[in-house]
Amino acid sequence: MSTSFPEPTRPIANRADVLVGYLDFFRARTVEKVAALPEAKQRVSRLASGWTPLELVRHLTFVERRWLVWGFLGQDIGDPFGDTREDRWWVGADEAAELVLSELREQGLISARIVAEHDLNDVGAPGPRWEGNEPATLERVLLHLLQEHARHLGHLDVVVELEGGERGE
């Protein structure tokens, strides 16, 4: 199911809903684009950097988890960098593509719940995510996540186009 672009002309009640709407859009488009590729193409790289579309999805799942659950909430998530092995993004060859895609969708629900339960001006819990710096507000974390998702969706657009798939939003 496609999520529609959160047009600036569409009335939205508050800033938090605007930010979550954009995150939902970028996340949904990422899942749709990767799911539309044949599974073999989801697991190979077309770029010199070497990442695969499924590895990008796993990375985005962990990015949200690192910044919102581990960082903002200060909760233990086990290995916050579990999306990497030997200094690169990683998905096991035996991991089903649908599992990797569903993890990102599930993380989106968790992220939306965190935003709904807090004010954008709330400051994150002190902890290792901040590397000794003062924790950021929820709004700053969400803006960081937006740029991360938008940037990587752009990267994915190029990969999908190289594979002969749909271009753009």
C-alpha cells in the first residue's frame, strides 16, 4: 500500500504529525521500491560503495532504533549497531527479504508511538548515544531521521532506476 506524499498544502494539525508524515512517506516508499525488485536484485549492489537494497533497509531500521529507542528514550536495545559487520551494512544470506522489510515497517510503528507520547521539545535521556554531548530534543532527532531517510531514498532511486524500475517518488 502506498503512502501519499505529505503535500505542504494539506492541512496537518501540528509539527509532530508533519514530521511523522514525512517519515512514514519515506519509509513506505523505501519498502515499496525494494519489494518491487526481484529478490536476487535486493541482495546485490550496483554501486561502488557495495551496499545492497536490503542492507539499506536494515540500516534505516537501526538508524531509527538507535536515535529514538536507544538515544531519545535511553533504552537498552542490545547491539545498537547490529546493522553492520566488518564496517559495512549487513543482512544475512539466510534472512528472508520480507522479514527485513517488515522490521522497518514495525520500527515505524514504534517510532510513531514514541513521537505521540512526547512533546517535540522533550529532551532525550542521557546515555551513550550522545557520545558525551547533551541529549537532543525529539524535534532535532526527527529532523535528523528525515534527512537520513530522504537521502537514502534518493540513493535507492538511483539503484532502482539502474535495474529498470520505477523512477522518483
